[in-house]
Amino acid sequence: MQLTLVGIYDDFDEAKRAQEDLVEAGFSENDIELRREGGTAKSSSGIGGFFRSLFTSKEDEPDATMYADALKRGSVVLSVTTGDDELGERAIDVMNRHHPVDIDRLGYDTSGTQAPVTAATSSSTEQGVVGTGQGISSSTAQGIGARQGIATGEQGIRAEQGARIPVVKEDVAIGKRQVQRGGVRVYQRVVERPVEQDVRLREERVEVQRNAVNRPASAEDLAAFKEGTFELKETAEEAVVQKTARVVEEVEVGKTAKERTERISEKVRETRVDVEPLDADYRAHWQQNYASTGGTYDDYQSAYRYGAGAAGDQRYQGRKWADAEPDLRSDWEKRNPGSGWEKFKGSIRYSWDKMTGKASRR
């Protein structure tokens, strides 16, 4: 879906700088158009025709007239067209840095007739900050106006699609897995060891001994008086080694298992989205500090919005209040002739601190 973003600026130089920043942010020059009464940066068919091409619905005709009348009184219109929601948010951020006019407080009624301009409704007192009446509006390709969009980002930028803020939550899943803890490795090998043992061995030897005799032969001697053979053998014992294997020990290797309960403590993260009604907080601050001085909250509303918008302005990023105050005062007095700085300084400072995270009830 094609999205056209439109911003109204009182200062042509400011609008020109917004146009240049859009180009630097990656937008094509063909998709950016800068218009003012009497001429544009590109050829056009007229201011009225331009806004009627955006707001085609009959019920949106007063809106088209109001934008056109804003240009007739000297304001400048900057528009950029994109078909990407993310780029649309980027364009809104860039355009809102340059202080667009609050179109809902330009001082015109829905018929296009100029109403009396007061300090509370003057276009020079409003910027594109958090709250209704945002300085930048958007329309789809069908021309549907979307000033009623919601606030997004630190500066309250608004777009037709609104804002989608994801709420992220972590879940934890606790299971179990098998891991290697330890164990044993069994080696089986053959080793030798010396063994010594004494053994007694018997050995026989044959000895021949001749003895001289002289006696008469007996009958036994005569019986042996014949040829024959007689043998006498020697014997000896020798050591014999015989090995036998015996099982002397058994080594059993096995596993035992047991279960245990372990408590796991872990942290999970999640995002929480807190929606704070800033306008209600500003009203409470006004009620506490200025209600007793007379007037209404509307007299101070523009000051609160100015401080919030300035806190997100690149010109003041990273600067402390004391350092930025002279420039803020000069810019405020330029935009709000006759509105004393000292009168509204407290409201501006409060919303400045609120947006930069330093607010405390004064």
C-alpha cells in the first residue's frame, strides 16, 4: 500500500533542510515534493488539486481545504511518498525533527474560514510532538487522511498505520542429555617373571674294578665258565619343567546407575510495554504549579509540547539543559512572539526532562 506523508512548515528553510535530510536518508528525489504558494520545487497542477488528490473522500474535503489554506497564508508543504511501512516511519522521524506545524491548531475551522489566531492556537507555537494534532499527517494511495493516527517514538510521530509494539517473552525448557563423565579402560597383557626353585637330581655312574685273587674254582664259578654278555647301564636324573595355567583372580568390569534430582535455577527475560499518558502527566504538573496563577491548561500545552519535541531534536541531542537553554529560548521566542520565556520555562523544562528521563515533580 502506498503511503504519502505530508508536513506543513512555517519556515521554508526548515522545510528545505527536511527535504535534504530525506534524500540523505535514502528517499528518491522523485518521491519528495516541496510546495509553497506561488511555486514548487517541481511542476504541479495547483495547491488545491494536490491536496484533493490526497484526500479523495468527500468527508475529507474540509481537511484538504485546511491544508491548502495553510499554504495560502505563507506556510510550506513537504510531502514524501513510499510503499514501505518501515521507510514511512523513517520519513516521519526525519520530517518531525524540523518542527512541522500542528495542522489541527492552525486557526481554521473545517469550512476553511480563518478564525481569530490566539497565542493558544497560533501555528507558530506548535511542533510535531507527543499528543493530538501531530505536525505530520499521512494518507494512503486512495487519499484517506490520517491525522487521527497514534503517537509513536520519542517525539510522538504519527502515521496512518499506527504502531505495533511487540512484547517479547523468553520461555525456558529444561531437559536432560547424556554427557561423558569418566570411566575405566581395561588392558589385558602377558608379562613374564623369573621363578627359581632347587631340585635334587640323582646320577649313576658304572665303575669297573679288577681285584686279583687266587683260589680254587667253585661249582658256581664253573657254571659261569661260559661265553656271555653282561650289561650295566648308568642312569641320571635331569630337571623337567612343566608349566600349567591356573586362574588366580577375576576382574569384573561393569556399570551401576543411579538417578538424582537437581534443581535448575535460570533467568528468563521479557519485554513489558508501559503506556504513559504524557498529556495527563503534563496536566498534573500544570495543576500543581500553575493552576493557582489563573488561566487554563491550554495556555501551557504548547510549552509542554515544545519541550518534549526539543528533547528529541538533533540540535540538542546529548546537551544538558543549562547548555541548551540559550538556544531553546531564542528558538521559542522566534516561534512565539510575545510569549515570555520565563513564564513558560518551567513547563518546557519539565517536558524536556520527562523525555530525557530526568523528570521530577517540581
